[in-house]
Amino acid sequence: MNFSVRSHQKELLDKDDIPFDLIRQNMHELNVINTYLGGHAITLNGLKKLVGHKKEIAVCEIGCGGGDNLLAIKKWCDKKNINAHLIGIDINNNCIEYAKSKIKNKNFSLISSDYSTYKFSEKPDIIFSSLFCHHFTNEELFSMLRWMQTNSSVGFFINDLHRNVLAYYSIKWITKIFSKSYLVKNDAPLSVLRGFKREEWKLLFQQSNINTYSLQWKWAFRWLIVAPNKNA
């Protein structure tokens, strides 16, 4: 197994013909993984670095999947008495339908669209992605990073995977033992192989001409990148 370079093997979830029941099981198990391995906590950490003292915010997640990150943000905002409008965008309509089946709240907007072609009537304060960037090539990520910067008024953050041998074999065995989804069993370890090293993130931001950002390693084998907009 070569961990020195990113894998470009496509994940099963990136296919267009997956039955809804299998997507629903996949989304459920990803939420469990994010809950117990700290993924949601990292997302909230990124949010806190950008929200400042605002008592009203608009937050958009691209590649929102089943909407669990947005639900975690809503719960935190409610505790802090922050009025949050939450936007989820995903190109997979089945993911959006699954999110809508769980989320019945007027403060949520769940949109089936390619994020890159979506036009906001008003820029959200914060845009973020979680476990989304590793689905793309480096060339596609240049455009994504610039899009996130251009379309957010306060800034953006990214929560994604660290490509690491221990991370790979840990999630491979965890999903082999506990997962009921063949999608998760295949895609979870493959996602790690599609993940990033620290120097790769630095090069991606350099080549995207984004110089203001922080890059932190987080348990369990995640990167948190926060990029505030200079004019915010």
C-alpha cells in the first residue's frame, strides 16, 4: 500500500446508481463515525474560529450528505442563543431527500445542486466542507477553494482526512467489524488513501492564491483548515 501519494480510485458513493436504502444506511453509519471519532467536534471547532460574537449567522455546507453536520451546528447555536440559517448543498438528490426526511426546520435550506453552479441570493457568512475535499482531484480543489473564499463573507473551513497508515488500517478494521454497509466498508479506508498530507494542503492553498489560513492536525487523523476572509 502506497501512502506517499493520493489515490485517485473513485469511491462507490460517487456512482449515480446507488439505491436509496443503501445511501440511507451509509449516511447513518457516517454520522456514527463522526460522532464517536470526533468529526462533529472538529466541525464545531472550525465554526467557533469564524463565528466570533455574531448572534445571527448563515452557514453553508457543500457536500452536506445527510445533514448531520448541520444538525450538530444547529444544536450548538441553540445553546449559544445564536440564530442560525443553515444551508446544505449536495449534488446527490438521494442524500438531500434523506436529509429532508430527518430535518423539519424552517431555518434549514437543503438544496440538490452542484455546489459550483449554485448562485446565492446573499452570501452566507461561513462555508464549510467535511469529508468532501478528498473526493476531488487537486486540480478540482483549486477551483473549490477559490469558490469557498469568493462565496463566503466571513470565511470558510475544511474538515478532512489525514492520509496515514494507522488511520487506514484502524478504519478498515473498525468498519469490517461494526459496519453493515458495503459502501462504508469499501469507501472508509479508500477515503483515507484519498486524503492529504500537511505539505499537500500547503501546496493546494499556495496554488489557489489563498495565503491567510490556519492548518491544524486533529484527532482522529483529521485536518482542520480555517481561512478567514481578509475583508471580514
